[in-house]
Amino acid sequence: MLKSAVAAAATIVTGLSTAVVALPAQAANSGAAACSTPWGTGPRDKALMVQNKVHAARAGQHACFDRLVVDLGTGRAPGYKVSYVRVFHADGSGKLVRTSGHAKLLVVVRAPAAASFNADSRHLASVAGFAQFRQVAGLGSFEGITSVGLGLGGRAPFRVFEFRTASHQVELVVDVAHH
């Protein structure tokens, strides 16, 4: 009787361990399907100048993409131009700006920088350990236009959109897919 109880318990434990081992594989497959990012790599452009100012730039990681958020305070959503480039140049001087990464995504925000925003900082946001971002560099602010350079691990699809927070703050968002 004791031997059959031990054998039954061993069968249950074996069955449970098989079920537990199978779960991560299923989760991995469903996560891959959730990472559909058919955004494309072509330039995005919205030609609207605004007077509200760029206050900050921050970066975040998501399961399928890395995200840059440019905070603009209250007011109208700015125009922008986001495109892949071969090199980055500083706004105003045209001086070459070297950055980390194999691909370069230029984010031009058609809004001036606030006095508190360090538009010339070569490290606007910490991106250590990010899947795609290698560096977020301020390229300057000149004649009402502020530019940010994203050094990337490689050329990947991206999307751009505007977001208004519950407190009416405007954000320009750039997502770059991990693949």
C-alpha cells in the first residue's frame, strides 16, 4: 500500500514538472506574437512649429521596443521630422557629433528648448542595457528647433506619435522596435 502511494505521488510530481516546463515555451511563443511592429523605417514628418518648449527627454524599455519621450509642457503638439541619417550634426554649428551605435535616428522637434533643458548633452538619458538604444544625444537647439540623436544597435522599424497626459502635458513619443 505504501509503495503504491509513493508511486502515485511520483507520477503526479512528474506530470506537474512536465506541465511547468511546458508553460515558459508557450509564454515565449505568445510574447513573440505580441511583438508585431510593422511600422516601417521611412521618415515621418509633421510641419508645425510651436512655441511651447522642450523640457526633458527620457527613455524607457518595453517588451518589444525602446521608447524616447520628449516632454514639451502644455500647449500644442509640435511638428517633427524623424528619419535615419548617416551622421549627426550639431544644430547651428553643423559640427559632426559622434555617437554610439550602428544606426542613427534623428529626431527633430519643431519647438525651442527650455532654458533648463541641456540640448547639447551627449547623454540626455541613461540607456545602459537597452535592447536597441545605445545613446540619446542632444544635438542642440537653434532657431526654434531642437534635435536629438538616437544611436541604435541597428536599423529597425519605428513609430512616432503625440500624447497628451491627464495634466495636459504634451509628449512626443518615438518607439524603435527591437528587431
